[in-house]
Amino acid sequence: MEDAHIANTSFDQGVGLFAVFDGHGGLECAKFCERYFPDRLREQAEFQSRKDISKALESSFLSLDRMLMSPKGMEAMIAISKEHPN
């Protein structure tokens, strides 16, 4: 199992972002989340307003799920697998 992570102390004004994405879905999935999660989080209105960070996190992961199932997401997963061959 391969994990990916984010350790960003200056993610946004006064906000750090720390995350571990476990490799249960495969290395490609963990790396996909590592790559796309920060932007998805920044896009959430709940994150921008700082009113409901829990909801922003949930919405970000649901957005990643939708991305993973899209043709563009599949292309990204293939590209990641080529970047990290076994």
C-alpha cells in the first residue's frame, strides 16, 4: 500500500493543510488526491468563508470522487501511473 500526503504550513491565510491519503485505492488514487485536493478545497464556499470547514472538507472529497469517475479523471490517473511505475 502506498500513501501520499500534504504538509503545507502556509496553505491559505492563517491555515495549514495536512493530509494523508492512504493507498487502499492504489498509488494512483492517493497521488490523485494529493494533487487535486488542495484546489478542490480552495474552491469551496464554506472554506472561503471559514464558516464550515467540515462541510468544505466533505464537499472537496465528494468533488474528487466525481473527478475520479470522469474521463478527465481517468486520464489523470493514467498519467499518474506513468509517472510512478511499479
